[in-house]
Amino acid sequence: MVPPWTYRMNAGYRLLIACLITWAVLLAALGPGAARPAPDSFADLVEKLTPAVVNIATSFKSDTKPQESPFGELPPGSKPEEFYEFFNRRGGAPTQPITSLGSGFIIDPSGLVVTNNHVIADADEITVVLNDNSRLKAKIIGRDPKTDLALLKVENGESLPFVEFGDSDGARVGDWVIAIGNPFGLGNTVTAGILSARGRDINAGPYDDFLQTDAPINRGNSGGPMFDMNGKVIGVNTLIYSPSGGSVGIGFATPSAIAGPVIAQLREFGQTRRGWLGVRIQSVSPEIAESHNLAAATGALVAAVIEDSPAAAGGLLQGDIILRFNGQEVPNRRALPRIVADTTVGSSVPVIVWREGEHVPLEVTIGRLEEYELASAAAARAGAPLEMEFSSLGLTLAHITAELREKYSLADDSTGVVVTEVNEGIDGKADLLPGDLIVGFGSDRITDLSEFRLLLDIQRQTDTKSIVLFRQRGEKSEFVTVEIKRG
């Protein structure tokens, strides 16, 4: 015979277990990592935000139409044509103006409009179309090709609805986001998705740190805002990855942490004022870290110090590993250019480097990048050789001159250096021909021969057997590998 209290104990035990499970579920749901369900509707938020989102129409004369091409440098192994700046161009007959359509958003009631630089670059006329379909002529306040951002100004005699930048650094992967823009010229269109990833570097520029989203965005969305659920702009939609040219759920936006300061400088000065250190850097591999007795592969290795630069004046040396800059950790090579660029020009900042097995504190007074670039370009034009032979590569390269533009039918806005001779006896040169432009060396952009020579010298000091160059031939751009001949 089973004692009657056995049933009571079993029932009580089952009740206790049920209560514990219920409490565990409730605690998990209330915890910081709890999943948030999709909102019932985005309608209230969209209704509030849409009036500040604008469509941008630009017109070009047929003979000044800019080349429609994807971003410059792209990851090795990828197909450049699969990355798209997603604004829409409508071409007409050769004698008719060509119209392009993009997106933007108002950040001030006085009529300041943010968009992508590639939306308005080389435009003869810019028109901003408000949510009520009124059309206003716009003027350019400032542009920044390095981050593909531009600031416009429109006036209609009254206060305009506007939105504000938010905190992209606080946005988490998995958070809901909303994109509003003008895909294919259809007019304001709202899509939603999540923040898929952070810190994407596709080598589109020196300050790559894109937010990635699966919110459907297409051509015409360029320059439009990416909103968080508080209605703040955490990104400027810039490009998509797509084999077909349409949305496949991989879109990229410039984070507000980058866009906000750039737009603030354009608003105040009409141009950027980026900090400049004056070093060539490379990644710290596990092997480099071990050879320097550094506990982890972190920081940025100084491969070269530019003469008369802030770095040289501050005591930085080739071989130093920069670990901290102006109070911020430098986790990798990619981070340092962004940190330096955001540093106030003329300020003196602390720098911690790893040198000969110990931490060495330094202080550097920051220069201005734009001034260095202008001076460097002027020096190159004035005294540098117009052509150089690089026998280790089997190539002869030259500055872009008027004669070479005519000889090889190069566009007026072409950048980089031009290939003038290829030694067919050297392996690995089949992908380069006279007239090709070299606009990138690995992840670095090339503007003149001195930059190319410096980067090659750095590579020759290592055991690298080949280099990766970014070649432009007509409207086609791609990475090519060139072997280094040693001995």
C-alpha cells in the first residue's frame, strides 16, 4: 500500500517545479539580453519622420556626365560591379540633360540637407523635392569625397521639419532600423529591418566603418537616413552589395559617429579639417607581435614616418607600435586613421607606443591633413620626376599629365598613376597594360609616384612575394596581383 502522503509530496513537488520554471522564464524575459518583439507598427514613427526626408534630383550636361561606377577599392576576391552606389540615373539623348535621383534628409529648420557626395558630384543643377512635392533649388555648402558626404542648403522662407543625428555607437546588432528614401525615383518609400553588422570595411575609403542592414534599400536610396527606434539618424545609406543591382538584404550606411562630425565641419567651415599624424602604418600580425615581445596582436605598426610631419616632431620612429592615441585604444590598423582624423587640428595629444619591449609615452601636436595633401601635390608637380621605373615589378609608372590624358583617353578627373610601360618578360604583368591607372596599393589610395614608391619600399622590407594593386581601365575597375622580383 502506497502511503497517502506520497501523492501529496509528488503533487507538491510538481507544483514547486512548475513555479520555478515559470519564474525562470519571467526572469529571462526581463533580463538585459531579452529579445524584443517586432513593433506592432512603425506608422506613428514614420509619420513623424517622413516630412524631413527629401528626394534629390540632379541634372548633368551630356558631355559632363560623371562615370557611373561602383566605389573605388573593394575587397580582394570580390567583383567591383557587385557593389553599387544606389542612386538612379536617367539618361536621355546625347543633346539632352541627364537626370539623377537620390535621397537626403533635413537636419536644421533653416534648410540644411545631408546627402551622399556621389549623388550631387559634378551636377550642373540640384533640386530638393520636399515631402509635399514642392521643389527648391539647392546650393552646396560643402562636400567630403573621403566619406561620401555632402551638405546642401535650401530656402523657402519658412521653418522646415528636421531630424537629428543619434548615437550609432550605441546601436546593437539585432536592433530594429528604418530606412526612408527614394528608390528608383518612386518617391518616399519606407522599409524596415535590423542592424545586421557593425564595422564593415569594404575598402571604399580610408575611414570605412559601415553599418550593415537587411532593410531593403535600392538605387535612389543614396543619401537617405537610417533611423533607430527613437527616430534618430544613426546612418546615411550609401551603397549596397548586389550581383543584380537590386536589394538582396545587404546594405551599408555611414554611421552617425562619422557622419555627424563631418557634417558639423562642412557646416562651420565648408570643408573638412581632419587631423594628420604623418605615418605609414600596417597591421600587427601575431608574428610581428611575437617578434616585438607584445602580448597580443594589437595596435598599428609604424612602417614609415613622413619627414617634417607631426609624428616626426613628436618622436615617433619606424617600428613603433601605436597602442593608444589621445586616450583611445588602437585595436588595429583600421582604427588609427579614424581616431587621428577626429582629433582637433593644433591640439597636443598623448600617444603610447610599444618600443623595444616597453611602453613609451609621447606627445604629438596634430597637423591638418588637407594642408599636407595640398603641399604634397604641389611638391609632386614642382620637383618630383614625372615618370619612374620600378624594375622589381617590371613596370614604368608616371604622373597623369595632359599629354598622357590625351594619349590614353583618360578622363579629366582621373586620379592615381598611369602605367606607361610593361616588361613582358616579368611574370604576373598580363593584367596591366600601358594606359591603365593604378589608383590603389593594397588598402591605400594612390595619388602620386612618391606614395607608390614609399608603399613598395615598405613591402620590399618584408617577405612579401607579391602586391595587390587596384587597377582602373576605362569604366572597369578590379584588383590585380603583381609579383615582386627580388635579387
